[in-house]
Amino acid sequence: MQDRNPACTYDVDEITHRPKGLAKWTPFALFQISLYFGCCFVGLTTVENVFFSPTTKEITLVIGILGIWRYGWWMTHAVRAWIYGRFVYPSMRDAGRKIWEDGWRPRRLHFMMTTYKEHRDITEKVIRSICREIRDAGVPGTIWLGSGDAYDEELITNLLVREWSDLDIKLHVVRQNQPGKRLAIGLVLRAMSRGDVEDDDLIIFMDGDFILAKNAVGACLPLFKLYPDLQACTTDEEVLCIGPRWIANWLTMRFAQRRLAMQSHSLSGRVLTLTGRMSVFRANHLVKLKFIRLLEADHLEHWLWGKFRFLSGDDKSTWYYMLQSGCRMLYVPDAMGYTVEVIEGSGMDRMVQNFRRWSGNMLRNGTRALALGPGRMPFFIWWCLLDQRVSMWTMLVSPVLAICTSVLYDPFYILGYVVFICITRMLLSLFLFQYSRKVDLSYPFILYFNQLINASVKVYCIFRLSKQRWSNRGDQRAGDGDGLIATLQNWMASYLTLLYVTMLFLGVCLMAGLIEPPSGRMISHVLSLSAAA
């Protein structure tokens, strides 16, 4: 539950300093990178023989081939992102500006916002940013507030009366009668379907802790006029982290990754998520009962866990609906907003919780999205979904190989592997620096541990899809049942996790020649003993 103490204040000012060119790539930053690679070169020349000795060269070959595949895939995304950001999107933006300058405006803007006992400073900043976007667009606006507490309603009402009484804006408060963000959104959409919402109106989905930057909405609006088949677009994000610095660096690195990936995906006219922080939709789908019911009661039928409902991940449900409906979706890099992350308590616990929530939502929705097949979406997008499932296993291969080789053959091999990781992750970080506010030498290390922890959490979650926890909105939990059936299910999940990890471990060792496969004679001997018994 969020702390709503009015005496608790937070600095949630927008980030205005975004250096580019030499302002980002300063001489000191270039010196740091050069020094970093110099240290790697010293380490590489010191341990170079461990890679190509007669006993380890096959292992090095396997790691190298796997690396070429993964880094080649990364390069593919980088090239596609560059094409979208450098050529495709600028032409969209210019065409959209012409439409706007020629006088086109939407009939009305609808903001669907959910909040629950949010910090006062954050809520006021969010509402001010919404009102500013309505004023700049020059059209009437409506805030549809999905609320779970009178505190938020009174705060927002008083702010609108005090500061924005001259603005053509309406506030519709929809108090939820059951817990959960999904039900809050569903109640608001039902109210919209009965209210003054037309099919071509634009609805902005946003969270109660997301602050819109100037022109965040305005950059999206003309695209819907420009492309009649466009049904949804999602936006760029920055993070305002109130907490430990290492958490802030981790989040900014993830948002840099997100920008690169989103631009690559958008080149195919689809994205892999319509972030619940802030996305813009055409209203024609959102007021349909089919869409509302999916959002309210989205669920999976699982062979082990039975039928279970999704707790969080409403943005993945909206995305899946649009994907299966064949809708065009775009990423708008010019539309910026600020996610406010208040880290209270253990930063590591919050990090693990986020990984479990994000990974669980991805796995639960990725399975059914893959089942749609490449005929229902661009092939590249379908392949990205498949890669999400494969990469969580392949990410674990190289560290397993390095550790096994160090234990069985050469203890210095792990040192060579560390140097290899330092070099490759810095090369990847050089791409991420293009999408971040600054050059930060913590990125290579954060990137590797992010990939490693993320893969491990996905392997854990894939056998426990029903287990969910959401620390916001009252620390909701799902899938933590008790009794005999729940105990047997948990045992089976643990058994499958151990089985698959063991298979990965043995398969990797066999592939690299670290262990010998059992001979036919041994297998026959074991089978004969079993038959005799």
C-alpha cells in the first residue's frame, strides 16, 4: 500500500537535460571507455591461452557460436531501430505535423486513469500534465478516474477546481466495488460505453503515477488521422527513481533497452507490449464487451494449475486483443512520459518482485500469442515472441559451460570468461548509450546481471504461471493456495524445474564434450539389470 502522508514530499520534476553528440560523448566519457577496454585487453592477453588449449577449444567454439547468434540478433534489432528512428518515424512525424497545422483535431480527448492511494505530489503532477495536454490540443477533455479511495478523488477534484476551472474538462469518478486494477479499468470502460464516447474518439490509458511530458499526447494524435488502420500506439518512458542509485541505473538501462527494441518492433507495424503506463487507443474496440471482459477477467487454462485469472499485466491483455484482431500498433519515440518509482524498503526485494511480475506477464501472454501463428502477425514479430521463449534458456548456457569447464579442466577459464563478458557487454552498451541520457560505465555489469537474473526468474516462473504478486494496490497475491492439491502442484513444479535445469546442464556438457555420453554397452547393462530386477 502506498504511503499517502501529505508531509511526505518527492522531487518529481521532469527531466529536461538530454545531452546529445559531444555533450553526451564527452572527453571524460571517451577516456573512461578507452580505459575500460584497455583493462579488458590486459586481461585478455593474460588469460588468452585458456580459450584455445586442446582441452577447452571445443567449449570456446560452442560459446562463440552461441554468442554470434545472440549478438547477431541484437545487431538486427539495432539496425531496424536505426531505420525506424532515422527514416521511417521522421516521415510519419512530418506528415502528422502537416495534418495538425492544417487544422485537424480530435472531437474530444478521453483519459482513462486508475490510481490507488498515490502520493500527493505525484498525483498533482500527473493531473497538471493531463490538463496541460488538453489545453495545448485545444479540444475538450474528460478524465475518467478509476478510484479505490476517496482520498484520491477529493485531491483531484480540488486541484481541478482550484487551478483549471477555466479549462473545458470533465471529471467522471468511477469508484470500484471490488479490489484490483483490472476491475477498476473494466468499470471505467463500461461507464465509457454508456457515456459520450464515439468510435473514432481517442482514449489515453495511463497509470496514476505517470507524468506526461509536454506534447506527449499531441505527438500521437495526428497519427490516428494519418493511418485509419492504426488502433493503438505506445510511448517513450523515462524513470524518476526515488530510491537507491543502483536501482535508478538499472531502471534507466532497462528503458534504454526498451527504446531500442520498441523501434525495431514498430518497423513491422506491431509492438510487443502496449504499456499500461501510457498508451493511446482508438475507441471503437475499447467499448466492446469482448474487450472489456478480456481485460476484467483474462485467464489461462493450464494443465497443472487449472484455470486461473491474471492479477496484473492489463497492458499485455490489451496488447493480445489488438494482436489477435490484426490491429496496427506503433511506438512513438517523441511522446515522452515519466514513470515515478518510489522504492520503499528493500531495493533487492523490489527488483525481484518486478522481475517476477514482468516475466510472468510475458510468459502467460507469450504462449497464446505464439499459438496465433505467423499468419496472424508479421513474421518478424512472431519470431521475436519465439525468441523470448528460447533466450531464457540460451542465456544460461554460457555461464554453465564456463563454470563446468573451470571445475573439470582449467580453473582459470572462468577468468577468461569474465573478460569475454566484460568486452561483449560493453559493446552492447555502446548501442544502449545511444538511447540513454548519459554514458554510464555501470551498464555492462548491470546488463549482464539483468540478463542472467531475468533468465533465471523466467525459468522459475514458467512452471509457476499461476503464482502472482503485485506490491502496488494493496500487495495483491494469487496462486498461493494451501491444501493437498496445492502441495502436489508445488511439488510437480519443483520437479519440472529441477528436471529441465538438469537436462540443460547435461545437454550443454555433452554438446561441449565435457562429459562422455553413455555407451551402448553401458545402456544395455543397465537395462538388463532393470529387467532382472
